[in-house]
Amino acid sequence: MRLWVGLGNPEPGMARNRHNVGFMAIDRIAHDHGFGPWRQRFRGVVAEGQLGGERIIALKPLTYMNNSGESVQPAAAFYKLPTDAITVFYDELDLAPGRVRVKRAGGAAGHNGLRSMDKMLGTQDYWRVRIGIGHPGDKARVLGHVLGNMSAEDQEWLVPVLDALSASAPLLAADQPEPFMTKVALLVAQARA
């Protein structure tokens, strides 16, 4: 069993924010792979499904980004999951828009959702799917950038990335992060060609 967490903010008016790309990714995966209905649990919403023979619990914390760990920790504890069975999908400023990287463990790099998870889980030893949203170029503009809505230009990379993440998700469920990243990159390149 695995816990896949999409990070974002629950306000309807924030649904199209760059900071909500984790929610967008987990929504697409759950929809495309026929996960059960979303239901309220663990200060968030969960949906269950199967990918590559693995049971996946999808979680969207409704605690707001800065308190994501307050939803993730009780879910992990309830299912008695080790932290390496947790994968979090989130926005990454330090990656170009549409780039996807997977890694295990690491620091929060200024991401408050990860910082909250690290604090509540007591470790940084979980998987991360970093979805690039690009950096605005000036530190003073970061907050407006992450909390800003996706533009028409952003849609050109966002739709192919969400499609590719969903299509490649069984590889991630099968503990194949390198083939997962390769397939995502290939599908995104094909869609944008």
C-alpha cells in the first residue's frame, strides 16, 4: 500500500494557482485510473485505487499548504505506513515549467508544505515528485508567482505534464522512478512537438 499526497490549498479561488499543481496531478491520476470517490478523512480528502497491482491511497490535505503535515501524518499512522511508502506531488520553483523530477528524501528548500510534513513525520525520508513551475526571476515576486493563477502560456506545458504524469503513474507505483521520469519527459516532448 502507498500514500500519494497532492499538495495545494483548498480554497476554490485558489484551484488554478501554480501552488496547487500537486492537487491537479493527484486529481488527474485518481480520475484517469478510476479511483473511488473522494471522501473526508485525516483533515483532507482521500480516494482509493489500484495502480500496477499496488493499492494507492490518494490524499489531498485540506489544512492549507503550510499545515499539510497535519493531514499526512495521521493518514500515514492510520495505515501504518513507513515514510518510504509516501510520495508527495508538489510545485517546484527551481525546475523549469513542465519539468518533472523524482527523488527520495532531501530538504524542504523553502517549500512550506514539505516543511510541515518534515515536522509532523519527524523525517524527510519520503518520495517527492517535483513539478516545475519555474522561478519568476526575482525573490520578491515568488509569493505572487506561486499563488498566481496559471496563465494561458502555462496551459501549454501543464496539460501535457498532467497527462504524462497520469499515463506514467503505474511505473511510479512499481518503484521505477527513473523509467517514470523518462516516460513523462518523452510524453511531454511528444505532446509539445
